[in-house]
Amino acid sequence: MSQPTKGFSRRAFLRGSGVAAAASSVTSTQSASAAIVPVPIIAGETQVSLTVNGQKKTVTVEPRTTLLDTLRYQLNLTGAKPVSSDGSSGASTVLVDGKPVMASTTLTVAVSGKSISTCEGLKDGDIPKAFVSNDAQQCGFCTPGFVVAVKAFLNQHPDATEEQIRAGLNGNICRCGTYANVLQAVIALVKGNQNG
Amino acid sequence: MKNFEYAQPRTEQEAVALLADQSKHSVVLAGGTDLISLMKRSVITPDRVVNIAEISGLQRIQRDEHGSIWVGAAVSLQSFLESSYTTELAAAQQIIQGIASLQLQAQGTVVGELLRRPMCWYFRSGHGLLAQQGRMVVEGDNRYHAILGNRRSAKFVNPSRLAPALIAAGAFVRIIKPGNDERFLELESLYQTPDQDGQTENVLTQGELVTHVMIPAQRDRLSAAYEIRHGEGPDQPLVSAAVGIQAERGIVREATVVLGQVAPIPWMAVEAARNLVGQPLNEQTATTAGIEAVAGALPLSGNEYKIQLTQVAVKRAVLRAAGLECGGLECQPPLEQDHHSGPLMV
């Protein structure tokens, strides 16, 4: 149980952090605790509001309901796929506030109020067209996850090199092994030429 | 997945208050990349899940007046990587870049990565960390298990990829519990080797929350990490090494060598580090450090290969820190153009 001996400053850190704010509010007014709204503990079913592909939705879920199950079984958006329960396949990739996350390892209650984009929301964009033009799918089961991952990747790296594309899409697995064509599709998108 | 209570606190105090109830098995959720899959497999069956991702104080990376970097427990690997702070943390930067899955980087957190549960397949199949006091590992498939620190029951390896790099940088963690109790631990002291069922691979007790990892200013300290992996996918590395080195006119003044994926804790290769002191950084001293790092290794039936790999990882990490070589695929010598010409091609 050692205190940091060198090079750390709690004072500087605490300034502006939640710790200092909470501590001062408690000490400044004795009745502060009465004004604090307790954190709701959710047990059993609850209503959660989300924005999915630009539309406001309200769903009834249990704490254990994953975002993937909510999308597929309540909102009828079956693009994101249940391939791996631990998210290692990347097939359930969706964007939450623009960030690529695995819907299979995300709780619906944890994304309350956030904005979700699924591959269905990208259907009119360039990415599906580039996948079709470059024949970047075989059985197609991994494709929705790939499409969303490519969207997230290109948002961050619009001028990616081939090496960066390979590394960036490492989180998505294709059992058919159609990686070469996915790579071509993304290269075409980077070049702004979706017909390859 | 067994159902559970869920709460989303707004402050650290609310979080520890929610975690404090001793009658409930409570767990902390941040990114969820590891926890949710463990819950789906019923390896962990908590009564309460406390999501700390929305605590604004934990979403920040800050630098204090000493130049130390405080990374909050809700900071994603991606945010950390993209912050200007990692430019001085070469080893940590290399590791996060190596966790080359957009999803894991965006969803996973820095502190969550440090506290991932072991990947040992006996543990993940519900046999507990010790898997019948180590018997299942010894008699079964142990190709990814420990070669160091494995003489007692625990044979799993600590899964954190980032821990060796941050330990080599001298990182601390801040831990809080109810009653404004806070404690600071050197990152290496966060981990332990369990000896009895019920113990875990870290020293956290029920109700404690790691709020930050703090990394002191590195100034001109050199660092590097080297992971040996099957391929470029998101799989666990087979072994890894991270080094932090303070050198003066080419001579090592102080060194830390930490091994990953070889022991139930991030393994401090103390002897290897001590013997680097006073030496120049070159291929020979790097090779020696690698050999010394695994001097006490005791391989199981299926993981002797890890000894050689660990030697190589240490050597390459040292050389990479010194800017001498990176090794592996990234800097192969140029192919000899006429390699296949000559008599065979005629």
C-alpha cells in the first residue's frame, strides 16, 4: 500500500475532477446529501431510448439484453450477426456515437440515449456498392460487420495505405477467406473509384 | 446470461457506494469486451453490474504538474492512442497499435485491458483459475500456459498486453473504496499469483475500484515492447517483453524488463534488468538479457517453445528501445534480387 513517491500530484489532478467537486459539495453544505438524486438500480425490465439509424426508438429490455439482441429481435435489424459470443468475429460491429463496437458484447442499457448506426443505415452509401463491384463477399455472413468496420476505418483513415487497411480490419473474420476482395473494395473507396 | 442489477453512476463516490454492498457480488463494467463474454459463458455470474463508462471524471486523460499522465478508467485504448501523450510512451503505443482491431481499440479501455481476466481455457470453461490445483493444466493442453512463476497451483498467464509496457514506464494505479479511502499501488503490485480457490489474479478486494493509471513523465527514458504473435490478427501474443531504459552516453544507468504471457503475473525480469546496468546497448547485451530473463523458467509439457520466444522478445525489445533494430517482419533485410537465379533457374 504505497503512496506514489515521486512525480505524482494529487492536487493538480483533483483540480477539475469529479472527486474534488463531490468532496467540496459535501463539506460546504451539510444537507447536500438530501439533494443528491440516488443512482437508479435497474433490475428486471426497463425502457431504453436509442437513436437507431437516425430514428428514435424505445425498447423494453432487461439489463442482460445485448445491443445485438435488441437490434435483431426487437428492431428487426438483422444485419449485425451473432457469430461469436465474445465479439472476436467482428460480425456484430455497429457504430455507437460513431465508434465501432461489438453489439454482441455491449449491453443495451449501457447505450441508452446514444446514436447507433448499423449496416442497414449505410445501405445507400458507397461502401456496399464498392463491396458489390469488387465481389467482396462470398457467403455474406461477415459482410455487414465488415461494411460497418470499413465505415469506421475510413472515417479515421480516409487516405489509408494497403498495410493500414489490412491492420485496421483485423477485428473482422471471414470464414470464406474473401479478404483479398474486401481489401480491393477498400482500396477502391480510398481511391474514390468504387468500380475498382 | 444470468440476469443482474445494473447501475450507471455519475461519480466515483456513487460507483464505490454501489460496489460496496458485501451481500452482492458486484462487478465493474467499462468497455465490456471481456466481461460480457465471461458473463455469457457463466464464468462470472454477478448480482450487480456497475457501469463506470459514463463517469465524466474517468473519461479524461490529464497531465499533472509533475508531467505525470493520469488515464481515467473510462478512457478507451483508441482515445489514449490518439492523444498526444502516447508519443512519449513508445512501448505502450506499440502495444495498442498491435491490438489491431478497431473494435477492441474503440470499445476497450486502458484500465480494462490491465484487468482482463486470464485467457486460460480451463478458467474460461469454468474450472476456476487454478483448475484443480493446476492438475488440469499439467496433464492437459498447456501450450499457452506459464513457464515462469508456475511452480505452485497457478499455471495461467496474465493476459494483459499493456501491463508490461506500463510497468516498464513506472506506472501506478489509483484505487478507491467507500469512505473516501484511496490507495496507490505500483502497477506491478496490482497483480498476484493466486494460491487458493477464491483468490484472483489481482489484489483488489470487493468494493474497490481502479480509477486511474498514472504514468510518470518519461523524459529521455527509452522504451519499447516486442510481442511475438501467431499472425497479425487480434489473437493473444504467445510471449511479449517490454523494457524501459535510462541510458547516458550509450551506457545503461537503469533498466526495467517486464515479460508478458509467460507467468500468472506480468513478470519482472529483475536479474536481466540489473545486469544491463553499466553495459552498452548492443546485440550482445540484448541477447544476454534475453537469456537471463528466462533463466528460472520451468516449462510444462507443451510450452517449452516459449523459452526461446521470450529470449527473442527481450532481445528485440532492448534493441528496439535503443533504436538499433526492430526485428521481425518490419525490418527484414532487402531481398537479394538474384537469390533464385543461378544454376537452379537455368
